[in-house]
Amino acid sequence: MNKILTIDQGTTSSRSIIFNKNGDIEQIAQEEYPLIFPNDGWVEIDPDILYESVTSTLNQLDLEDVKFGGITNQRETTIIWDKETNEPVYNAIVWQDRRTSAYCSEIAIKQNQSMVKQKTGLLIDPYFSATKIKWILDNVDGARAKAQAGQLCFGTVDTYLMYKLSEGKIFKTDITNASRTMLFNINTLEWDEELLELFDIPKTLLPEVVHSDSNFGSLSKLKDITIHGVLGDQQAALFGQGCLQKGQLKSTYGTGCFIMANVGNRPVFSNDGLLTTVAFSLHGKIYYAIEGSIYASGTTVQWLRDNLQFFDTSDQSEAYLNDNGDAHDVAFVPAFTGLGAPYWNSEIRASFHGITRDTSRSDLINAAFNSITYQTKDIIDCLLRSGIKVESLNVDGGMVANKTFVKQVANLLNIEISLPENSESTARGVAVLAGVACKIFDLKLISDQKRVSINPDQAAHVFMSKNYKKWKDLITKLVLE
């Protein structure tokens, strides 16, 4: 009975994992699914396919002795469904989607920007759920009338899964996912009436918000497994890395890259385009974080693999990389759907620069990886200006299997990079939270975990710093154009 089920629902795949009492993986199943790109900057998922990918992985596990579970999920992704039929009224609009850019620019007057920042810690941007909800209500026939009549439900992916797996009995989200909607006041920990009015969203759409380590209820479709922990994926990674104290930080390299620092029990706001968000709640205490978001990291590697066909599998990319990232003056702008922190530019698009007749496949691959490393430095510099000391960086996510890439990050930042021995920080994080909540796990599973350190090379640091400055100048010029 000392086992925890984690449902780890990501942007391009779903995983179900059973962790044993030592926090180690006992069983795991994963299923990928496609994203949909209807227009430039639009990114969607068929909610039925998303749900089926989750149930398919669950069906591959032996859940007989599992009584408790946790959920971690891609954040901001927006689903609206009919209460009576349980059918989605539109595809899930993914966090990467930029279709509401023009609307965000239209309402981003100084007064609104200030209000949104002070209440939510966020910027007015298509990234977050609020404008995605508004778009569905305004563009799907009959959706707004049904919403006003209380006939529709909105949820981020955690809410949608719990609703479906409980056969409509659970309509809840946790404070970390709520804090990414641009509708939730992170000071009062409530849905905010002024924000709902700004975005013209009926409150009846919204789920109940509870603490991350609450008893969310039982999933009747899973032999009444009780959910005791829910965290957005980046908050789960922060928790899973053992960043439980103020000042501790991590960087997760998955589909995107997300650098997050624990700032303690009071929100701290940045003037450099970083976001303030709820990190997690534990035993009744709320922890906050500052975060910088990079839209394209693992996506960049997938693009090199699938679209440019530079290699057959992502791990083969490492053979092309240089420790110092030397791309022979080729630079890459990784703006497939715009740029995140600290630029927040929805219009700019991806491009290579400096290509000559001598440019090789290796140069293009190094330039693409450099863009991820350079954006990491952008955000670390913002954290430093916010008064956060960065003496080392905990990293996780699929890309850290590429040790040359991790070495590049260490070299550019000129700090120690720390990798947990157990690389499943996100799924394991919410498993431990749920296990602690139902009193079968100990926090030592994450606070005392073994780590591997990677230290910088000074010659590579000097070389990469010069190239970073050139890249930074290029980005600044493109953003200002």
C-alpha cells in the first residue's frame, strides 16, 4: 500500500508511473500524441486524444495495490467542456499558442498591466489561460451563452483529467495551476472579480481552488485511487529537486525550458520580465517562486530531428556538439512561436544568421543548442538583478541526458550544475508531495537525494561569453525592429 501513482501529463506525451516507498520507479508507461497547428502561432491538442493517451498508459500498469496518487501537468493549456455531455466545445489551446497576441496588445495599457502584475504576478500575454478562455467563448458558436448559463466548465489539464476520471465528481484545481490562468489573485488565493471582468469570463466556469497537498477526492474510474497532490509541471520539478527553501532554484529542459527560484512565503516581483507564481503549498504554508520561461528547448531539438532531419534520434545530436558551443559565427533565433522571458515578443519568428558556404550541419546544430544556453543566461541574469544569489543550478528534464549540452550551460554560466541521480524530478516531485500528504512518504526522499556535479571550463566560458554577447545584440536588434 506504500505506493504512489503519478499521472504526468505533458505537452507531447502522457506518462503514468508507480513509485515505491523509496521513491523509485516500479512501473512506467508512456504514450506520445500529436500537436495540431491550424494557423501560424496556433497550437492545439484534441482533448479526446489527450485523455485517451492518459487512460492508455494507466491501463498498462498494475494498480491493484495503489490507493493514492498525484497529478502533474502542462500548465496554462486550456480546455472548456459541456457539463451535461462532458464533451469539449473546442480543442485544447496549448500554452505555446499565440492567437490572442493582438488582443493582449490591445488591452495592455499601463493601468491593466499594473493590475495584472500585482494581482497575478504575470504579464498580459497569450501564454496564460485567460485570453484562451475568452477566445473560445467569443469564437465557438453558443459557447458564451452556455458559459453565462453555467453549462460549461473550464480547466487546465489537471482539472480536466480529475473531472473525467471521477465521472464529474471532482471539479477542482490546485493553487499552482490556478496561478497560471491570469485570473487568480496570488495574494488573496482566490479567483479575482476584477480580472474576470477585464477578460469577460463568467465565474461559473471556474473550478474550486485548493492547496496542492489537499485530498482532491477519489477517481472512480481508477478503483477509487485518491488524489493527494497536484502541481503544475514546473512547480513539481522545483519540489522534486528539493528546492524547499528560499533561494534554491532549478532549470527544467523539456519541451520548453523553465527556470524557477523559490522566494519564500511572500511573493517577490521582478522588473525584468520574469513571472511571480505560486510554487507549492505544504502543510498549510504557501511558497512562492520567480520564473523565467523559454518557449523552445526540447522543441528545437525535435525540429532539428524531424523537420531538418539532421539526426534520427534526439540523443544523436550530442555527437555534433562542442563543449564551447563553437558554431563558427552562426546564430539561431529560437522563436517558433515568439520569445518568452525576458523579451515577451509574440511576433518574432525563428531564423538562422551568419550562414556561409562553409557552414556545416554541426554549425547549425551548435547554434540551435546555443540559443537554449543563451536564453538560460538571459534569465539567470534577470534573477541576479532581482537579488537572487545563483551559486549553482539544479537541472532536470529530458535534455539533461545530453551531458555535452549540460557542460555548455555550466561553461557559459560559469557555475556548478547539479543533476539529481534520479532524473524524474517532475513526476517524482508530485509523488512525494502526495505521499507526504497521506503520510506514507518522507520529505527526505527529495531533500537528501544524491547528485552529480558538472563544473565549468574557464577557456570555454570566455569563448561562449563573447558569442553570447553577439547573439544578445542580434536578438535585441530583432526585437526592437
